[in-house]
Amino acid sequence: MSAPELAPTASEYIVHHLGHFSTKHQGSPFDMSILNMDTIFWSVFAGILGCGILYIAARRATSGVPGRFQAAIEMLVEMVEEQSKGIIHGDRTFIAPLALTVFVWVALMNSLDFLPVDLFARLFHYVGLEDVIGHHRVVPTADLNGTFGIALGVLVLILYYNVKIKGFGGFIHEIFSAPFGIWLAPFNLLLNLIEFAARTVSLAMRLFGNMFAGELIFLLIALLGATMTTFGIAGQILAGTVWAIFHILIVFLQAFIFMMLTLVYLGQAHEGH
């Protein structure tokens, strides 16, 4: 059989690249026993890298004329501080650094989308791990499990600050009495539960949808080069360059939106109805 006959079709190529390196094959739409190891690895990698960048910036900070690296970090910190100051009316000792960490972490995870789509497939092939690691996805935020994990973490913080600011009794009373009064307690409870669920789902789905679409477009552009024609290779270079430049805006805009929504939700936890 010739090489072209062995090559995957366009749909097979895309499906292969959208597969995860998981603990086992997923046989049902919902299976809590499965772990996507690639998503976990790259999430932790981006988190450690982000903490390392901020740690280095803090250690190198000087009171004199800052270098470009320090100036960039200071601009980022000031931006996050201004946003948190306008939204959170209370103690921001933990929330402002949290917002900064969320922005840097999500931005770094999103930025992994700029790596070549076939980079790790070729690497695993060269080192003989192609049969061991059949699938591998690099972008954690293009995996719904990854974005839901972050969104659930934000939900835990929302509940924590609701209890911390209002007290456990005050929080329970608000859930049953707001927004229509205690006489409609069952309806208020249902409405508030839906609100908490909607916040979590929308926070996860918004980030996932944008990054998944971006990853899919990169795969489609990669297929142009697979045609091995002059038009296909030129089209891949041109389209890939244009989309990568445009994708820079999406990467950082989605990180900013995620950070702002986190601040807004935590700000609402500081206020009563």
C-alpha cells in the first residue's frame, strides 16, 4: 500500500488531534472516572510557569528605573488592582492577587495554542512513544473538563465569600428570601441555585468555546499544507500567520474576560440583595 493511501483523511486527522491522552477510553458522555492526563499536565505546567514569572518579577523588582520586564509586570499588576478596586468594596488582600493569578494562568494556558499542531505527534514518533501516547492535546482551556475545573474553583470562592461576608445564617437567609421575599422561599431557592449554576456553566463554556474554535481553525489551516501543492503551502503560511496574529487578541481577551467575571462574581458575593 502506498504512502498516500496510508495517510489519514481530513476528518480522521482532526478527530485524532482532538483526542486526549486519558486514563481510559470514554464510553459514555459523562464519566467521572476518566482523567485527561494531557490537560492536567499542561494546566499544572502553565500554573508553575506563571508563578515562576511572577516570583522572578518580585525578586528582581527595584525602586529605580525599571527594565522592560519589570515595567510590563507592574503595568499588569496596576491594571488588575484598578479593576479589583472598582468592583470589590472591601478587603482585597487575597482577591487582587487571585485575579492576577487567574489572568496570568489562563493567558499562559491559552497561549499554548500557538505551538505547532503536529509538534508533539512528531516528537512522540521520534522518541518511540507514538504507540504509548496515541493522543495528546496541549491547550487545557480547549478541554471542557479544564475550564469547568477552573469555574468550579471560582464557584467555591463565591460560596466562601458569601459565608465569610454575610455569615452562614445570613447567606442561607438571603438564598431563601432574595429577591422576592421570604414568602416565596422555594421559588427564591430555585432561582438562586439556577443563578449559581448558570454562572459556573457560562464561565466554563465561554472560555472553552473560544479556545476550542481557535484550535479547530489551526487544524484546518494545517490541512492546507498537507495538500503539498504550492497553493496549499502558501495558503497555510498566509492563513496561519494571519490567524495567529488575530488569535493573540483572543488569547489575552479571553483571559481578561475570565478574570473580570471572577471579580464581578466575587464582588456580588460581598453585597447583599
